[in-house]
Amino acid sequence: MKHILILLLCVFVFTSCKNETKSETTTIGADGPEKTEKQSDGLTLLKGEFIYFADAAVLQVGNSVYGVVIDDKMQELYKMGASHRKESTDGIMAEIRGKIIPKPEAEEGWPYRVEIKEIINVKKLDPKQNEVVKIGQ
């Protein structure tokens, strides 16, 4: 009787064990060879609300706000969004790739700037996001 119990216990133990196979997972690190050329160029994909007025350009991505370097690419983005604005102060949704750089110590503004390198997409803002309270018309 003891032999049957031990035999059943052994069968139960061996059948309840999982067959675990280790699979190799490849993670793409910051400098991994699996990265594409676009992923290795040091640029960041940003999608948010772009506003340009007078001498200040801003890109708001979620809770983060970036000053935008005013150059030819920024002017191109502003012109691409002209058809999506009713007024010059309206924002647009922009999807860009750019280089994030810290602002110089001596200047005022947001802690980081973005230098636009590639414009991917420009869309009109959702009307609910673009509500502005105007005083004194």
C-alpha cells in the first residue's frame, strides 16, 4: 500500500511541474544594433499643441511645455498650419521630430527647447481644446 501511495505521489509531482522554456528576448537599448536609422539619430517624436505669436513659439505636449527654436523649420510649420487657424493666435496639433536642448542659463523661459528637424503631421485642434475667453471686444 505504501508503494502505491509513493508511486502516485511521484506521478502527481512530475505531472504538476511546468515545462518552462526560456525564450531569448531582445530588448533594444539606447545603442542597440537593432535600432533603425531614425531611432538612432538622437531626435525625439513630439505630438502636441503648437502656438506661435510675435517672437515666441511654444509646443505643449501633455503637461510638458517646450519653447521652440525660431528658425526656418518653425516658420514652415507655422505656414503649414495656416489653413487650420481662424485667427493668428489659434494653435494647431503638430507632430514633429526634433532635438530637445536645455535653455541657456541666462535666458528666461521654459527649461527645455525643441529644435524642429522634421515635420510629420499638422492637424486642426479639437474645437473644445481651442476655446478662448475674449474680453473687451
